[in-house]
Amino acid sequence: MAEIRVPELAESITEGTISTWFKQVGDSVEKGENIVELETDKVNVEVISEEAGVITELKAAEGDTVEVGSVIAIVEAGGTPKASNDASQQETAKSEEQPVEQSEPKEEVKSEEKTEAADKSSERIVATPSARRYARENGIDLSDVNSKDPRGLIRSHDVKNAQSAPAQSAPTQKSEAPKQTASNPEKPVIREKMSRRRQTIAKKLLEVSNNTAMLTTFNEVDMTNVMELRKRKKDKFQEDHNGTRLGFMSFFTKAVVAALKKYPAVNAEIDGDELILKQFYDIGVAVSTEEGLVVPVVRDCDKKNFAEIEGSIYDLAVKARDKKLSLDDMMGGSFTITNGGVFGSLMSTPIINGTQAAILGMHSIVTRPVAIDKERMENRPMMYIALSYDHRIIDGKEAVGFLKTIKELIESPEDLLLES
């Protein structure tokens, strides 16, 4: 007998939520086969069976919160799958109970229809929480959704594909409206349970607001020179670096590293009555996914060149999109960059990430008139940048100086080559 336990996930993660059981009681399982998906505040983790056999007990249901180290399933080595036993017993029972008289043809048809419906309803549908939520909101029957996953796991894109596919001919049935509840019965609302990740995001953001003296300072950057440099170099850059594209994130990441070296308090965190001044430059890059914002970390940005930074950001973004980020990808960042400009944000006050001291917010590039000197105005591509910081660690003078350093380096991007 083997006990399946919630594995050690990360130092800061003590519990998770059962997202999807891939196996049920009576199912056979191979050693190393995934049996359950756990949802944590950072990533989803699949737990494997350490032994081949048959699952005899599930100790938690989908949606339950389970602590690290707790037993969530029992696997019996050498057991017999329940499905095969049940099938043989059902066949025996059917043969014993079968009446001698031959049923009418119409009754046979009805019986077959009932059996088919019963089989369909008894099929266990395995789907991610986001897929179930999307199906529920859009009135889609998950039993009609085809999955390309080898395990039959239905994901949100499978549901969306089924929704956009031509509808099959079927008897018209009046669908029930979603249940609605409200404190004011005259105004309809729909209640939804927050996902584990959304609950954690809400909790963490509130903790930051309550436990830090957060303040935001702003500046603006003339993007003319960096845009011209990128335009001149991007084709050669892509050719020299196996298709890696030159974007603005590598420029800002390099500028952040230079500014962190100049203002080390921005690369710190509080531990009790001590300051931890970090001597490494692991930069978190905020990425938006279907299930919320995640912040994978680009390691050792002070030692990476532009191509390595761009390649790392691209790889992490792909992993985030495909839900393949590991806990190691998410842990240990010393500073974070978030770019609301990709969604059209002109200006914002980003919230500090975890125990870090500050976060840089990038925004949309907007062409607007700028005074070049006392007598001349020009239209320039401008970006507002914001630094939210913990005033317990960083003084206003340091915060303004940090942001000004980034502004100067982006406006004179050749200087970043000297910093690299």
C-alpha cells in the first residue's frame, strides 16, 4: 500500500487546492503516472503515484484545500480495477434477470436509448477549473467537448473550440437560465466561487497594502532614441541570435539592473529589524494568463546580454501561456517589472510584489508634443514610468533618483552597452 501525499512545493507554500482528479477509486495507475492536479497561489502542480496498483481511497474532493504532507489518496499494489469487476458482475446480473419473453421492438429501442443515456451520464468528465467555469458561463455541456489531451483532460481552449464549432443537429431543448442570487432580489447577479489563485492574489495584494508604506513616484521617458536604435538593429539582432527578437523589455531590464546597483536599497527587503541587501539581480516579469497575473523570474540579469534576456522572457511567457511554469520559475525575484502598456494603460500605480522593496511600471508609448527648448516643440513618442516602493526601506530621494537613472539610460540607450 502506498500513501499519496501532497509534496513539498516551496518554502512559502503550505497548502494547495485539489483542482482535478485524473483517477477515481477503482482505477488502475502506473508508477509515475499523474493522478491529481493541485492548484497553488503560484502554479498548478501534478502529483504522481509512487507505486503501480489500484486506487482504493481518495481522501479529498475537488475543491478541497489540503496541506503539504497530508495524505490525499491510497494506492493498493496488485489490486484489481473496480471497472472490470463491476462489469463482470453487471453482466452476470443482467443474464440472471433477463426475462424469457421477448420484448416488443419499441421497448428494445427505449431500453437502448436509456442505456446509452446512462452510459453518457456516468462518464467521468475531467476538466480544469477554468474550463468548467467557461462551460458553465456559456451553457456548454462538457460531455460534448472533445479534448486533444492524451489523458482526456478538457482545458478552456477545448471548450472555446467546441463553442465556435458548428452545432450538431439535436432535439431542441429549452435551456435553464443560470441560477442567480442577490442581496437585492430585484437586481439579478451571478455568484461564482473565486479560484484558489484569485483568492491568493487578493490576499497577497491586501497584505502588501496593509504591511508596507507604499508610495509611487512618476517620470516620463522620451522613447525616440531607443525606438530608432531598435529599428536599426532588430533585423541583424534577430539574424545573429537564432530568431530572438529585440524588444524594449531587455533595454528596461538592463536599465533596472544599472539603477539597482546605483541604489542598492531598492534591491532589498525587510527581515525583522534587519535589511537584506541582495547582491543578485533576478528580475520578475509580470505575465498575464487566463487564470490571472503570474511573475516568472529572469535569473542573473546582470550577467546576461540582451539576447539572453529576450530569450528568457520569451521562454517564460510561452511556459506561462501553456501553464507549464514550475515553482522554480516563480521563486526568488529581487525586483519586478510590469508593463501595463500592452493593454493600453497610460498610467498606473503598480503594487509591490511580495516582500520586494519596489516595482517598476511601464506604460503605453503615446506620441504627444514636447518642449525641446524654449522656442521649439516636437511630437515625440513618450512613455510614463512609475516606481511603487516601500517607504520604510527607500527614501523619496532614492526613489526619484532610481527612476531618473532609468529615464536617462533609456533616452541614451548606447550607454546601456557600457553598463552591460
